[in-house]
Amino acid sequence: MGGTFDPLHHGHLVAASEVADRFDLQRVIFCPSGAPWHKTTPTTSAEDRYLMTVIATAADPRFEVSRVDIDRDGPTYTVDTLRDLHEGFARAHPHDSAEWFFITGADALTEIVGWHDPDGIIERAHLVGVTRPGHQLADPGLPEGVVTLIEIPALSISSSDIRQRVSEGKPIDYLVPEGVARWIRKHRLYADRQHSGGAS
Ligand code: ATP
Ligand code: MG
């Protein structure tokens, strides 16, 4: 599951958990983006986003966090994420094979055909599109059989709203895991108003 995770919130966790359950996944690998090519506003440092993702997922044995996108220079393209994950898996488990899925919310799924090398993406992972409040979940015209659409419990939470709330001094309790809220407070993230906008 790729994302900016600025910050990771309960919408991300529910999406990951539901897809893991439906597809009986052994692991969900969260991949915080490096420099997101489609994001216009200033973002929090990759290390802060990475660490908040680690804090949020640490207790769940199915969840792990990968640095592939953070450690690669240049803009993050999902096709590179998948290629690096495949290569890492092949190096670590030379005699095993794996089935790969890429989890997206309804908003990201609509955009996927406009991403860099969509054919490369669908060659490397089966797409799973999940419902997200405020967005229509639909196959964006992908070839037959490459995407599965599933309904998940609706959480109307977005990172941009969380950034906005923090900048306005509103609470974010119960929208993000407690450790993430504490990290945001401790490092005074999003206190500056310019961080608030820019959904991706
Ligand atoms: P921003 O508001 O900054 O764009 P976001 O909440 O959309 O943040 P991202 O990091 O952009 O979070 O999203 C990563 C992935 O998680 C995307 O595929 C997105 O569609 C999905 N996602 C995010 N929030 C939800 C949610 N509440 N329900 C379902 N899917 C979600
Ligand atoms: Mg987004």
C-alpha cells in the first residue's frame, strides 16, 4: 500500500486490515512515498512520515513498512515501488514466489491510469480498490480482471483534514493512532498553516 502517509490515519489502517482479511494476505507493506510527483504543497520530511507509519503499524504482526521509496532518489512512481519490492523479495526468498496486490482507495484508483507506466503496475500487482467516503469506487477502464473492488467500513478521515485540524488547534484524537498524535505534538508537525492543504 503506497501513500504519502502525512500522517498515517485510521482510514489507512482499516483499508489495509480489510484487504488483508479478504485476500488472506500474509503481509501488508506500507510504502511511504519519497518526493510525491503529484503533490504540490510542502510535505513533512520523509523520515517523519516513515517513523509515524512505523509507530502506527508496529503492533500488528501483518504490517510492515518499507523504505524503498524513501531511499530512492527522485519522484516516487508506483511501478518502481513494485519493482523494488519484487526484487527485494526475490533476493530474500530465492526459492519462493509471492502473489502481489496493490491497495488503493477509490480516489487513487481513478487516477492510476494517469500514473507513470500503468501497464508496468498491473503486470506486477493485482489492484484492490477500496471504498472511501466522498469518492465513487469504479474501475477506471483497466483491462478485465486486473482490479477487484471491495467495500470497507467508511471512515471519513484524510491526512489533509488532519493537517488542517492541527494547524487550527483542533483535536485529532481517535482519527490517528495515539502514538502518531503524540509524535505530531512532540515535533510540532503541521502547526504551520502552509502544511494544511493539498490532498493527494
Ligand atoms: P491526503 O489528504 O494528504 O491526500 P490521504 O488521507 O488521501 O492524504 P494518502 O497517503 O494520500 O492519504 O493515501 C494513501 C492511500 O490510502 C490512497 O490509496 C488513498 O486512497 C487511501 N486512503 C486514504 N484514506 C482513506 C480512507 N479514509 N478510506 C479508504 N482509503 C483511504
Ligand atoms: Mg490522498
